Amino acid sequence: VSSQIMSEIDEFNVAAIKEKVAQALRQNPNDPESSRQIFLEEIMDWSDYFTEKFGLPSSDSCNAEIQNPSRDKVFNSIVELWLECAAFEVSLRQFKKAVEIYDKAVSDPIVSSALRIHISYADFCIERGKLANARKIYVKAIQLPFSDSDRNNLWKQFLNLMHKINKSDELTKK
């Protein structure tokens, strides 16, 4: 990996973006749109960089990708940025916006292969009492090509949710 790429990768600083968003929100607390746009623009920019330098993950990316520390750092930064964007919406109590962010993330061609995105989305739904929605998220995620350890983790969490749903009869309400 060239030193130029490594220098560029060092710029993928999620904490710096969070601070930039917080500063924008402090300057205009009644209009979070400018803060929201910072997140979305950075996600697009980072995703464009990822695609340009590393290409899109293959459909069986978790099992076939050769380890590349530079690629992994950018990938993990993009995942973290999506998660922070959703957390930002939750902190504003903009739950519908948070759902929109999660929906975009789980269908994003880069980060949809990240188990953390799916687990975070399901956890968000569970916290909101939307157990049937969490179930749907798990069912979709189970169909994705995760590594064996990720798949095992996913199934454990899914089965725990199903046990919780069976106790609450949540699914019979829908």
C-alpha cells in the first residue's frame, strides 16, 4: 500500500466527524438538517473512496476477501459512521429518521456485509418495542454471507429474540 493511500486512510476519523456534527448542531440547535447532511456527505465521500481504491465487496465477501488492513480500516470507519449517524438521529428522538438511516445502511453495497449494522438495527428495534421488525431484520441478515463465527453470533441473537417474542406474543399483534 502506497504512503499516499495510508495518509488518506488516516483521515477517516469518525470522532472528528462526530465533533463537526456536534459543532454544527450547537450553532443551530433548532435545525439539525445541516448536522445530518455532514454525516450523509461524509458517508458518500468515504464510500466513493472505498469503491475507487478497493472496489465493491464481492457477494461472498466475508469468506473470500483477502485481509487488507487499509481496506479494513476504511470499511470499519464507514460502518462506524453509519452507526453514529443512526445514533445521532436517536439522540434527537428522530426515530423515523433513524429507521431511514438503518434501512439505507443494510442495503448499502459496501456496509451491508457488516454484521454490526444488522445487529445494531435489530437492537434499535428491540429497544423501541418493535420485536416483529427486529425479527424481519434478523431473517434478512441470516441470508447474507457472513463468516461462520458471525453467522453463529447472528443465530444466537435471533433465537434469543424469538424466545422473547414467544413470551410476549408480539408477532400475534401484527
